[in-house]
Amino acid sequence: MAYRRSALMEERLASNRERILAAARRLIAEGGYREAQIAAVAAEAGMSTGMIYRYFRSKADLFIEVMTAAIARELEILNEIAEGPGTAKARLYAAVESFTRRALTGPNLAYAFIAEPAEPEVDIARIRVRQQLGNVFKAILKEGITTGEFPAQDMDASAACIVGAYTEALVGPIAPKGQRVKDQERLIQSISDFCVRAVSQPINPSGKR
Amino acid sequence: MAYRRSALMEERLASNRERILAAARRLIAEGGYREAQIAAVAAEAGMSTGMIYRYFRSKADLFIEVMTAAIARELEILNEIAEGPGTAKARLYAAVESFTRRALTGPNLAYAFIAEPAEPEVDIARIRVRQQLGNVFKAILKEGITTGEFPAQDMDASAACIVGAYTEALVGPIAPKGQRVKDQERLIQSISDFCVRAVSQPINPSGKR
DNA sequence: ACAAGAAGTGAAGTATGATTCATTCCTTGA
DNA sequence: TCAAGGAATGAATCATACTTCACTTCTTGT
């Protein structure tokens, strides 16, 4: 026996893994899934393509891990808001605001994962992610309905609508890349207001019926 | 000179074109963009792959045309509602209701046109489509704000949010494939209510600020 | 310093699917 | 009926990207 992983080596391996994940995240944040081919990720990480496969079974596996990690952080933050103090309305507003602000400014660009699917395997993971995001809003809605802040409504539908609304507003044609900070703040506020109104009681029962 | 297109032939050519478009639409409606390879479209239309290229410059071209045609019809319907009689609220509700109900007939079609990633060329066309959809809602919003039915708001953001909300609710994890008609009706109603509330004046100014 | 074995390389191997084109089949006007 | 030329075919070609693997380089324990 003439080789066994030393602590130093172990550390290097772990750091390689990290570098791959970071490189993939960077590329996806910049140019989306499309731009993040294995060859590009390898180049960005400063290693060979074959190396990637020493650390990840497949491209799909790699991206699922990138996505999961990025979203885990978002979910943590959102859950903290959801379980925090304040009225349901205030928490809903804060949750949407937080997510959209981070998506617009933060380097993680978590929303890229919500908006841009790819292989079936990744799609499945993405659906789970969306559900998790939806669940946060559902939790807030549930409380709000119980306390009477919000009218009774289909919480699944409302949660999906909220996720869809801010996603589209963030990545849709309305949101150009390099906007001024002032516009961004306005956009964040508009989206958050929209979502809060959407689940609140209107002055008189909605238009039809 | 021994050959010139007869009326009969002209007609056949046009019918071929139609068949290709119809075949592509059918495949996209069934399995999304992913399932609609040129070979599959050709088979579905009962002709050879080469034939497709006699009528369309490229795959992207073909799909842009399918999408444009399908959405043109939707826009017609939506515009009729938007310009029709009734309060802004009632028209907004009717517009969302109409679109979602029609979309549930072929959910993948809606998804493919609105969300599924494709070639850059198709993406560009899709952005235009989204803007056009958003414009319909913007028009209704504008009137509603003028008449005082809706509070002042960023119409671009609201329109994008509306489009995103019903899209996500339709094709997201919340909307399973083969639901009962009763559930569908409930979903349509929930989504429409959500959108109307979202742009209407809440009883007291929204949570924060 | 050495060799055993792991880490790392990147060009070749595959897979998928769009596009082309040499060839065949049809239509048309004489 | 015939031949000129367009319509149609589909196997071959091209393009793109993921994945593998024979080979090289590096680490480690003796």
C-alpha cells in the first residue's frame, strides 16, 4: 500500500468539488443553462472535462446540486420571514420583497433555476424547488386566512400564482438586464404590492360573480 | 416549358404547408417542444423530413410560425374581451378566465409558447408574444385606473405579474395533467380571482408602508 | 528514490437531432 | 405519349455536446 488520502489531499478534493460547483453557478448566472456546457464549466474551473465526471455522475447531477444548494439558502431566508413576527400581510410582503431583491442584486440569481429548465431529470428537481417555494407562501396564506387577514381562497393556486408572478416580472420582457437601482426598487415594490393585494380582500367582491 | 403550377397543384402545396403546421402544433400540444423533432413532425404529417425544408427555412422558423399563429388567435379573443363592454374588473376577469380555460385544453401548448426554452431565435419571438399578451392586460388596467376601479400602479409590472401568475398556475406543479373538469373550473376561477384582486384596491393599504 | 495507486487529462467515442442533396417520382403542356 | 422540370424522398452529412477511457502526472509510504 503506497497511497492513502492525506488530510491535505482530502481537502484538495473537496476544494475541487467546490470549484466545479462555483464555476457552474457562475456560468448559469451569466448565460443560463444553455451556456453552461461541461466543457465550459471545466474551463471556468480551470480543469479538464474528464475531471468533472470524477466528482459528478452526470451533467444533470451537477446542475441539480447547484440548483438545490442555491435554493436551499433562499428557502432558509424565506422560512425565517414566514415564521417570524408580524401580520401575515407584512410577512408576505417581506418574503416577496426579499426574494426579488436578492434575485435582482445577489450573485446567486436563484431565479435562473426557477425559470430555465433543461433535461427531464433537472426538470423534476426544479418542480420540487417550485413546490418548496410555494409551500412557504402557502404557510403564510394559511395563517392569514385563519386570522381573517385574507379571504378564503385556493391556497395552492394562490401560491403558484405568487411564484409565477414575481418570476415572470423578474425574468420576463419587463425586466431588462442593467437597470438603474431606483427602477429596481420600484419594480421590487410593485411586485410585492401586487402579490399582497392578490391574496387580500378587495373593497367589493371581485368583478364577476 | 413543360411544367407550370396549376391551380390544383398550388392548392396541394398550400395544403402541405398547412399539414406541417398542424402536425407541429399537435406534437407540441402533446409533448412540448422537446417531442417535436423534425423527423417526428414529418412522420405526423405523413411526409419525409426533407419535405419540411421545402416549406420552412429551419426548425426555428417552423415553430415561430406555429406559435405566432396560435397566439394570434388568443390575442384576437383577448382583445375582443378587452375592448368589449363591462367594467374593467369584469373584463380582466373574463380575459384571464378565457385564456386559462382555453389553455387547459392543451396545457403543453401553452407551456411551450410561454415558458419552454428553445433556440435563441424562438426565444426572441416568445418575448414578443409575452409582451403582446401583457399589452392586452395593460390596456384593461389603464382604463380601470382612469375610471378609478383600480389604484395607481406600475402597469408594466402588473401585466407581467398577471401573465406569470396564470402561466405558473397552469403549467406549474400545482396543475396536474388529467384533472377532473370540476377541479379545472375551480382552478380557472381561483386564478382569475387572484388576478383581479391583485390589481384592485385592498380594504386597507397593503401590509408594509 | 521508488513504485503503487490515485488524480488528472483531453482527444476519441457516442448520442441526438437538424439539415442537405443526389436521386426518384410526378405533373404538365405539347 | 413524352420529356422537361418541379416535387418529394430519406440516407448521408453536419453540428453540438455529453461521456468515456487509455494515458500521463502527481502523492504517498517505505
